[in-house]
Amino acid sequence: MTATRRLFWGLVILETVLVLIFAALGKEYLLLGMGTLVLLLLPLAGRLSIVWAILIISPVVYLEGIPLGIIRAGKWIFVILVVLLWLLSKAIQRKKIRLPEAKTRVLITAFLCWGAFISFHAIQPVISFAGLLKLVSIFGLFYLFSDMLRSRRDIRHTILIWIGIGGILSILGIYQYFNSWAHWGVGQRIWAAFENPNNLGIFLYLLIPITFSLLLQPGKIIPRIVLGLCLVLFLLCLYWTGSRAAWVATYVAFIALSIITRKKYLAGALFLFGAILGILLFRSLATGQLAALLRVGRGLSFRPILWGVSWRIFRHNPLFGVGFGCIPQVFQSYFPVSALSLRSYLFPLAGSPHNLFFQTGAETGLPGVAFILGFFIVFYRDARGFYHRATHPLDRAIAASFWATVIGLFAHAFFELSALIGPGSYTVFFWLLVALFYAVRRRREALTAGWIPA
């Protein structure tokens, strides 16, 4: 074992022990201890430790007794500090940042510049600039991961760590279900370590295609059994989140992945399953436990109202929007008179129209919607092109999973804020996915050109 690897595992063990000590002292010390320890260890650790640290800390850990606003602020402060520390280390060492060779980089730069411009015109400039700072930190993590993930071992370890963390969170969520934990009145919906069941749903969705894609690849029996068990855990936990948008996205991604990998029988079975499920849902629309889990009445009555409010805001601000995160500031003035009886139910939902395109349009205008559509198109074409060029099984599995993920995510965007620019921790994981894809593609192209050894 090399000195770097010994240092890495030594720091992992040290941090784990110290986090347990902080947890024993009390919940209020746990989050503070984790953030402080990670920041202290980052300058000493290798690049895999940085990936490991961010993967561990990124979920919004919901702890009773600590205000959710403090937890959210602490998470984003941590993310910003990590990005700044990375930039500082690059400047001190006089090393260049390896940026991904993709049009995605141009889209990100243009979107951030537009966001800075419209923040001056926002209804609440302070709120808008704060939202922009969050986006800058998220995209900063994208560039950080793109720079840090260099070898196939880095890529493989990152995927395994991510799946492992997903398994731990799934077990926690299933434990919540069987112990009948209630959270914010959502009953049996589970959230694991996230602040909201929908956040856990989109996080699991991001894990499922890559786990399924790796499972489809030929390999040793024991790793395939482990991947199969993890996939079952993810799907079971996803079901109990009650996140309907994540269900739709997962189903679409499964069908897309089956078609991409030419698993015709699997694709046919999924289509048949979807048809049967649609009939069952239609028959049990008004009664039954499944209908209660789907929250059919609430979904059909609330979302159109929220979408209508967002559309009216967009029509009055088609170019500049109202600014990042400023929808709650104007929601009441656009509230339809016909829905006054639902006012008490809708106000807690006013922060999100539960539609990526409506919210982006209302907050950033037409240029913001163009960025979202541009990203879907560019990433779809990049994933499809790399899948057809890749020869290594791991490269093809990753490319196929990302290709399917972006298709499912497009469907998800019509029902939730999605993972592109959302405020949740799942956004960090999504941009890690994007960075992982471009790291794999960059390595394969450099290998093909003879720049690096196989």
C-alpha cells in the first residue's frame, strides 16, 4: 500500500471515529463536527478523499431540534468553502484546472452571466444573488469533480462509494417505514437523511440507471449479486418515498436503457407492466391504499394552480423573470381568486411550482428556459455519441446509464424542479454524474489518441 493510500484510509478512519464522538455528544454537534473535520482534512488528503467527503456531507441531514434553515445554510456554506479551498490549492500549486471539453461549459457560463445580470433587475436582488451564489457553488463542484476524476480507479471508486451510500440511505428509509415514522404530516412517506421525500426520490432515481446498467454488463457473479440487491433496495425505497415524479422518471429511464442496450424483451415487459399499472391505477383512482399513496386528489388539484401562477408570473416578466428564488415574494399577488379556499394548503408550496420549465421561466425569463433546453439537448447528444464510440464495458455502461438518465430527467422536469438547478442536495449528486461522464469521455478520447497509457 502506497503512502498516499495509507494517508487516505487513515484520514477516513480518523474522521469516522471523530464523527461518532460528535454524534454521542449530541445532534447539534454532529453536523458542526462533520463539516469542521472535513474542512480540516481536505488540505492534507488526496483527491479521492475530497470526493468521499463531499459525497458524505452533501445530503441535507434532517435532525429534529435543529432549524432546517440553519442546516441548509450550513450545507451551502460548506459547499462554497470546498470550492474556494480547491481554487486556492490550484493557485498555490500553480496547476491548471482540467475543464471538460464540452458545450456544457459554455452553457453554464452563459447561464451564470445571465443570472448575475437579471439579479440586478430582480424583485429582491439580495435573494436573487443568494440563489445565484448557490448555483455558482454547484457548478464549481462540477468543475472540481471534472478536474479531480482522472483515472479509471477514481471513476470506479466514486461509483462504488455512491452506490454504497445509496444502500445505507435506503436501509435507513426502509427502517423509517417499518417503524411508522411520520414527517411533516406525510405519514408513511420516507425521507432517510434528506429533508423531503421527493429529494430522496430524485436521489435514488439518479442511482438506479447506473446501477441497472452495470448489472446488465457481464462480470463476476458476486459483484452482480451485490448490484442486484442494491437495485432492489433502491426500488423498494423509491416506492415508499411516494415521489410520483421520480417514479415516472425511473420508468422512462428503464425503458430508454432497455432500448439503448437492445434488451428488446425487457423493453416489451416494461411497456406491458406500464399498461397493466395504468389500468390498475385507473380502476383504483378514488379508493384504496395505492390511490392514497399517489395522493391523486391533491396532485390533480394543486399542481395546475401552481403551474398557472408561474405562467402568469412569466407572462408579466418574459425576459428577465423575477430573480432566483423570488417566486414566493410575488406568489400571493398572482394567486387566483378561484382557489382562495386552498390558500392555506398552497402557501407552503409557493416556493416551487413543481415544474422545472415554469419555475426557470418565471425566475430567469426566456434565456433561462433556453439554457435548460440547451443542456438537455447537448448532454443527450454527448451521451449518445460517446456510447456509440466507447469500447470498454465500463465506459459503455456509464454512457448508456447517462443517456437514459437524461431522458428520464426530462420527463421528471415536468412535475418537479428536477436536479439541474434545484436547491436540494440531489443537485450536487447530479452534477457529479455529469462530471463523471465527461471524465470518462475525456479519458477514453485521450487513450484513443495515445496521450495516456491503457
